[in-house]
Amino acid sequence: MANFNTHLFVASAASAGVALVAVNAHLIVATDILWFVFLGTVGGMLPDIDSDNSRPVKLLFNVLALMCAGGVLQVLKDSYLPYQLLLFAVGTYLLVRYAVFALFNSFTVHRGVFHSLLAAVFFAFLMTCISYYFLHTGVLLAWLNGIFIAVGFIVHLLLDEIYSVDLSNTRMKKSFGTALKLFSYNDIPASVLMTLCTLAIYRITPSPKPLNAVLKGTNWHQYFKGEIFEIIAKYIGY
Ligand SMILES: [Zn+2]
């Protein structure tokens, strides 16, 4: 498998390329590129969150624990004394960061259902919903946010699969076929659960009609005629 830094670099480079195409297709404006590169990079870290000691999962649980501690402070701030609030916040942080993290680890196996195209779709829908309902973006931007998470995610799966081919000996490593898969073939209950979660979250996503309308109005032919490289070259100054 590719290491953390390789994933970080390739996910950000790939999402930058896609963001440039999106700017050119007038889907986003140039000032949004950094935001979408950030999202693509986050997407590129997500497939390894089931790896017990990976950096992304520790980072994710740190952020989650801080958000929960902040949430507890917000809810209880008028009912308790400052030192009590501090105890609650620290307790919540430790609970999420260590107890919930341990529980998550015990339920997941590395390269299980989180390392699949099904999970890419799930996280894309999840990001679309978070953007629409919590960040209060418009429908089009919400869907684009979700799509960039999926772009980074799928690039990660592809990269791991490429790394499972031993190029010098032109033979496959044992890990071949475990990185890029539709769902977890070895763990059907987990795959069924993930499918149900994906369908459930799809039901609450905003209608993708505005995105469809913009995509239909775009002249995609030019991107398949090699102009994509010209566009990227134009932005990086060549
Ligand atoms: Zn991976």
C-alpha cells in the first residue's frame, strides 16, 4: 500500500486537477480551488480510517472528540460552574478520543468495507448532506463538496491497488484486489449495513437537479480531446 505522504500528495494533486477542470467548466470559481483541494485531500485520507493506528483515524477522532467537547460546553454552559464545565468537556474529549475510538477499532478491520467504492459513495452523500444541512450551502455546492470527497477517496483506492502490483517482478502482491473493490466481499453483514446506511443517507440528500442541469450544459468533448492538459498547463503557468 502507498504510505500516508504519498496518499496526501496524490489526492491533493488529483483534486487540484479536477478543480481546474471544474473552474474551466464554470462549475466553481478560481478562489474555491483551495477548498476543493482540501476536500479531495480529506477524501484521500478516509479509506484508511479503519486502520487501527493510521494517522488519519487518530486525527479524525481528535477532531471528533474536540467537536463533542465543544458541543457539551455549548449545551451546558448556562447550567454549571466553570470548573464543572471544564470537567465535563475533558471527560467528553477522553471518552470519544479513547473509548469510542477503541470501540470503533474493535468493530472494523483494515481494508474492510471502509476501503471500497460503496464507502466512497456513502461519504460523498454524507458530505453533501453535511454541506446542505449544516454548512447551509446551496444544492449545487453541496453536491460538488460530496463529489470532491469521492474523487480523493477513489484516487486513494486506485493508488493502493497500483501499489499492489510489484512492477519490478511483474507479479501481483498478496494484497492485489483488496484495495479497489465494490464492497467488502469477506464481510457481507458489514457490506449490507453500509449499503443500508448509504441508501438511508441518499434519501435525505437534496435533489441533484441543479448539478445535472449544469453538467448537461457543459461541453465535455473538449476535455476528451486532450484540452484538459492545456487547461492545467495554463493554470500552472506553462
Ligand atoms: Zn488504503
